Amino acid sequence: MHYLWTILVALLLAACSGESYDRYVGLWKIENSDFPAVLAITKEDGKTYLINENILQETDFFGNKKKGRVLDLGEKGEMGINIGIGIIPVVLSEDGKTLRIDNRSYSKISESDFAAFKTELEQNEKLCKQLQEEYNNKRSQVKDTMWGATPQERETAKAQREKLVNEYKLKKEKIAYCRANIY
């Protein structure tokens, strides 16, 4: 009986000691950002975890196919991103629903939430492109009064441009993550 009790205590201590890195694995959507981003943390083998900082983009800044970066694993259950001069901590909330990296916060999402988010982004990108084209067409119809116009014509054209810009900025705000150039 004493032997069985010792095994149970050992198993309990093993289960409670440290944090399982597997809790970090999954898809994480950035919060409070003007630019959409979903990062993925995956487990490559028994001890290697990779982070892809934005799976919405297939290439990096230089146009190269993106690869996951290996996460550093600490002895006390912590995880971090090695940037050469130090390690940026990757901190998971106690409930496992929030991830913090530096000053950015991410919430855990499911595969189906990611698919819906990606579809929404694609639709919004199309709407934003249409909005930009529509704005450019209407903007080109406003008379350019830079040269040879009377002060009254300049004021009228300025008022038309301001009205057009205000109208299209309101439309742009209704499309999430739209980066149309309305000026």
C-alpha cells in the first residue's frame, strides 16, 4: 500500500511540476491592431516548438517563403523568442486564452474561427479595392483648379474634394482593415 501511495504522489508531482508547453500550441489572433495578424505555434517534435508570426502572409518582408522560428524553452515552463541579443518572453495567461509577446496581446482562436476570419479579410480586401477604384473615379471628375482658376472656382473645387474625402473616409471606416488611400 505504501508503494502504491508513493507512485501516486510521484505521478501527481510530475503532473503539477512546470507548465506544459503544449498549452501554447494553436492559432492566436492579434488584438487591438490596425493590421490583421494570426500567429501559429506548432510542435515539431517532442521538444521543438515553432512560431510563425503571421500565417496570413506567405512570404517575409524580402519576399522569401516564411519559416517558423524555434522558440526557446525555459527550465521553469517559460517560452521565448530569441532575437540574438536577448529573449522576448512569450507569456500565456493562466486560463490559456491570452498570449502576450512584448506589448502585443493575442487571443486563442480555433481553426474554424481562423477560416472565417480569413474569408472576412478576403471579402474586405475586395470591398476596399472597389472603394478605392470608385473614389479614384469620382476624384478624377473633380476639376483640378491649380492653374488658371478664379478664387471662386478654387473654393468650389476645394469644397467638392473635402466633401468627397469625408464621404469616402466614412465608407472606409466601415470596412475592417481597409487601407484605401483617401486624401
